[in-house]
Amino acid sequence: MALAHTILTVLSEQPSTGYDISKRFEESVSCYWKASQQQIYRELGKMEVAGWVSFDLIPQAGKPDKKVYRITPAGQAELARWYPEPTEPAPIREDLLVKVLAGAFMPQAQLVAELRRRRQGHLDQLMRYQAMEAQYQVHPNPPRQEQYRYLTLRRGLRYEQDWIAWCDEVLALLAPTADDITTAHYR
Amino acid sequence: MALAHTILTVLSEQPSTGYDISKRFEESVSCYWKASQQQIYRELGKMEVAGWVSFDLIPQAGKPDKKVYRITPAGQAELARWYPEPTEPAPIREDLLVKVLAGAFMPQAQLVAELRRRRQGHLDQLMRYQAMEAQYQVHPNPPRQEQYRYLTLRRGLRYEQDWIAWCDEVLALLAPTADDITTAHYR
DNA sequence: AGCCTATACTCAACATATTGAGTATGTCAA
DNA sequence: TTGACATACTCAATATGTTGAGTATAGGCT
């Protein structure tokens, strides 16, 4: 359900095509909501039926016609209805943690390699977020929307930093003996 | 796909019924993998067809018959095949972050209330994990499996701590003015 | 005596997400 | 000029996850 509300939120900022929304998801929303183009198009279709959004069909020469969606009063009402509902933490399904659990039965070198690879990936993402964060520092008095967007970016930053710190912690325990952590002490 | 591999991993530790697996998921695996009983039963059925697990039917007086599943050599081979494959970070879909983004258009008091509520929830979970962590301290020389399990628990601990820290950060920026963060400075 | 919880599993319907193909054209660079 | 990439959307199949009901009985509590 919340995909619809995420779309309603980004449409509150400005009317957009499905394609635009997908772009915006990738660049700034992706740290807390992943959705494919197909999902967005399908959801927009459903939301249109529900009356939460409407669109203008903009004929284009050459390219396919654009559907520029905007939020309707009914959509705003739905957003307001949803807003105060309590949220639950998102369920987590982390393959990497399963691999750590299975570590007792599998070659440790493979786990160590994977942890190093993942650490690097999280570091790359962290650096992208830090570049985005630097953008916020240059504007002395940003619009209200930007301030809230910044708070979501902070979540992304922390998330990547936390992953890196955990990878380091695990690698420090696994790497010294290279195939046995029996001698490593906890904490 | 990885649900099957998670089940294979817990079955590597010991043969279990679907019911048992579900219990174990809830208590110790839930910090990185959530799955309902129904999902587990269905997945076990598919895995049995694939030959990755087999079961003994234990007739029980009164209760329905037990299916005690164990991993087969084919299942072990599948786990070994899967193990070195690179993992991707799990896609995130966090309602709360969407609400933060929508904060510019919605009553701030509702967001603040929700952040406080969520902070408390993460604190409760953190305390449960800390109680579990204390269990590991008492065993001086734990079996190998327990050591890896401990590393996954560390991820859960960090995750909750990180959420709490972010909630505090956001609340500190939002709360002072109670309905406007214009005057708050970044970082 | 009646109710709740735990054990133990099955089936069905629905919702959500992923993957891949298909349509159509403009722009830019090798 | 060929090919990659961006724009812009649609359809279909499959995979995965959620929700709710249904079957059955033991044991403990009120």
C-alpha cells in the first residue's frame, strides 16, 4: 500500500510522469524505497482508478505521449488519512546475514571475500550520499521540502556507515585466524 | 529464493519440523529474516519436491503427525552452490521515511509523535537483543555455530541502535520549534 | 465447564514485486 | 552510420509474501 503513498508524496511536490517519478525514486528516494518503473506505472494506473491522481495527456512528436500525473483532492485526503497511522519497521531479509549464520558449515574464505565486497559496496554508496549531503551545505536557507529530504538522506548515510562498521567488526573477528574464530573473544 | 537457503541453513544445524523452524525464525533469525509459518510450510513443500530436504513422518497421539525435515546431500550441494554467489543489499521500503519526506505537507506534531513511538519500539527491541547478547557472555567457549549466530545478533543490535540515534537526531531538529525547522541548522 | 494457549499442519485468495519482452523515436558520440 | 542511451509507456508470466480460515487435541487457568 505504501508505494501509492510514496507516489502521492512525490506528486505533492510537483506533477510528474511515471518516468519522472521513477527517476526521482532512483536518485533521492532509493535510500528507503525501491520500486521499479513497471511497479510505478501499474500503481499509477490503480491510483487513477481510485481517483487519487489524474493526468493530462501531452502529445509529443516522435516520443510516446506523456501522461503528466498530479495529485487530486481525494489523493490529498488519502495522504492525510494515512499519515497519522502508526508505522511498523520494514521486515528485513538480508542474504548476507544468512551467509554469516551458515558460516559454520561453509568455507570461511568465501564469507570473508563476500564481507569485503559488501563493505566496498556500502562505502561507494556512502560516498554518493556524502556528495549529496554536501549539496545541502551550500544552500543557506533551503525550502522546507529540502529540509525534510535532508533528514531522509541522513538515514541513508547512517545506514551505510552502520553496515561498514559491522563488516569491519566481523572481519576483525574472522580475519586474524583466517579459518577459525575460536580464539577470538566476543565484544 | 533465499528463504529456501535460510531454511537449509537452519536445517544444517539440526532436523526440525516446519513448526520448529518457524519458532527459531521468530526468536533468533528475525533480526534479518522475517517469514510467516505459512511461507515456511509452503517453501518446505517445494524444497521436498526439489529433493533438497526429506522428512520422517512421526505419528503422534492426539496432535497431528509431525514432519521432521532434514537436509539431503542435494540440499547441501545447493547450499554450497549458493554460498559464494555475491549478495545484494536488501531493498528497503520504510514507511517512516516516506512520512518524513511528506513532513513538509503534513502536521508536524503527527510526525514527531510517530518518531517518538518508533524510537521506543526500537529501544524495546534493542533491550531484547541485549538480553540475548548477555547469554553469549556467560559461555566461555561456545560452539562454532553460536559464534556465527552471535555475529548476526551484533547486526541486529547495531541496527536498532542506529535507528534510535537517527530518531534522536531528527527529533532534536524538529522538536525545538515544534512546528518549523527553518531555524535549525544542518549537521 | 468453558476458554486460552501451544502444538502441528493444510488450503485458498489476494497483494505485491520481479523479470523480460515489446513499441517507438530522438540525440550524441565513435 | 551504427550503436548506445534517454525518453515514455504497455503487457504478461512468474515469484514471493500476506491474510484468513480450517482441522485436531492436550494442558492449564478461571
